[in-house]
Amino acid sequence: MGPRFAAEAFRERVPHAALIRITLYGSLAATGKGHLTDRAVSEPFKPIPTEIVWDAARILPLHPNGLKFEAFDAAEQLIDSWTGYSVGGGALMDAQGIASGGAECYPFASMQEILETAAAEGRPLWAFVEQYEGREVWVFLETIWQAMQRAIERGINADGVLPGELRLARKASSYHAKALNMAGHFNQTALLFSYALAVSEENASGGEVVTAPTCGASGVLPAVLHFLQKQYQFPTDKLLRALATAGLIGNLVKRNASISGAEVGCQGEVGVACAMAAGAAAQLLGGSVYQIEYAAEMGLEHHLGLTCDPIGGYVQIPCIERNAIAAARAVDCAAYALLSDGRHVVSFDEVVKTMLETGKDMKAGYRETAEGGLAKIHFMKRI
């Protein structure tokens, strides 16, 4: 999504260009075809001819996901260029390190600050979202919730094979059908799996999903919220408040660490998605602000060290399966936190800091390059 947004912005700058050259660097080039990045960056320029250069060997200074747009006139003279970075969840950063989207609207630098303010004022976490983003945020979140539900519905009813060389069959439809013939724990687990698979398979096929916090981790939060809504018939306003809290949790990680698999591994994508979903679930089920923080902390803590090693560079294996497992883990984290009084030793802020340090310590092959981990071992098996 980040590369797509960058392409759309650059297209507006060069309406009369005769040729566009797009260079993808580092991890963006290494896994770009499997992530449909070439399609995302070229479509906004149609019918202008577009040339894509894949330069996986070169990593630009500020982030592994670098890209450069160049526009040429009919005489093949350069008329404009832009270099930037796709830093996760659709966000962009320019070559000077300035992020897109304007200034941070929240005055809090940590979860601890939010908890202290919430305790002093007796306010729920979602109230801070309304305060600093305005009441119009609820209209926006309702469109998000509707998009999440559409993705689940499409995914559950889709069959066939996902695009790409892996020839991976869709599973959401069969998992959902089997769930309806089960009872008790297995029925609920299978339903939750099917919802997460539905969204992740939609993402893998280039369908419409919500970054939560990224496309690769987009199945976790909608699966958990949809599952709980089906189980307990929560009204829409409560689901939107849970979404707001989930967004607050994700925003803290994005601010203090990273949600980019290319920068910190899958712990920053599926791990953060699990934390967001766990916190949202704990809130929906009546948890205190401390229990919500505890659930989110566990969701991220128990994904620490998770590598980003997509086979063939596709957002399919192990990505899709990880979304399903993380959705179930998020519900478990919420249940565990709700059984406690919310007091625990390791804080959410400490886990966020640990996740960033762990990501920096990872070898590049384990950070969305398809050169290590499962991607490497599976490739070696094939040859």
C-alpha cells in the first residue's frame, strides 16, 4: 500500500511524463513480486509506459524498503524524481526521514503515560482516540469495520488457488464449512481460523483488506472482532471502540518501534496484530485498562523473535497460517489477562522496546528478504 500511495502522489506531479522508471531497493525488491508491488506501483501511471528496476542488493540508508520514481519526457530527459521508503501499514517516509501523514496527534509517548492518565481521570482507552482524533473518527472506524467484514465474507465464499508459483489452495471456505459441523471448543477455534484465513487469502490475492497494522497481518484483528461479535452479539458502537483501542496500541508500537517486517521481522507485523486484537478483545469482554494493557503485552511478548521469511517472497507461506494462529492466541491472551487482576511484571512498553532491539539483532535474511528461514530451507529442498 505504501508503494501504491507513493506512485499515486508522484503521478500527480508528472501528468505529462512520457516514461516512468521505478527502482525498488532491498527487501522491497526481494519480495516485491510476491507482494504484487510491481502492479501496485505501475497501475497509477497507466497509460504512461512504466519500467521497473529490481535492485535487491542495494539498501538505501533509512529503511530496507526503499524506492525511487523517475519521470522522463519524450526526449528521455529526466524531469522529476522522488526517493522514499515504505515503512509499514501504508506509511511513507521521504529521503530526509520525514514521515507522511503529518505530526503525531497523541501527546503520549508510552502506554504507561496513557494508563496513568486513564487511572487519574477514570477514562477508558478508546476515549483518548476520540479526544485527539475528533468525533469524526467514529465515522472513519465504521468504514474500517465494514471493510473488514466484507473481506471476511468474500474470503469465506471464495474457492480456488491463490495467484503465484506456490499454487496454494484457499482454505477459508472449507475451514468454515467444517466448523459448522463441529461443537464446543473445536467449533469456535475453527470459526476463528476461517475468519483469519479469509482475510489473509484476500490479501494474498490482491483483494481489499484493512492494514491492521499491515497487509501481511491483516487477518488477525478482523477475525477476532468478527468472532466475538458473532459469539456475544456486541453492538456496533462497542466494536468501534474496540477498534479505536486496537489502533491506539498499534500506533504506540509504530511510534516507538516498527511495524515493518523488513525492519524487525514478523514480530512487528503478526506480533503487533496479535497485541492489537488481544487488547481489543479484553476491552470487549469487560477488562480494565490494566487488563487490556496486559493482554496486549502478552500478544506481542509471545511473538518476540518471529522472523519474516516468506517462501518465494509471497505473502502466503507462512504468513496466512500465522494470521490464523495469532488470532487464536489473541483470544487466549485476552482470557488470560481477564482472569488476572491486571498486575504483571513486564510492561507493554518494555516489550515494545525489546521487540525493536530483537529486530535490529536479526540477520537481514530473516527480515522479509526471502533469503533465510523457511524461505531458504524450502528453496534448498526444491533444488
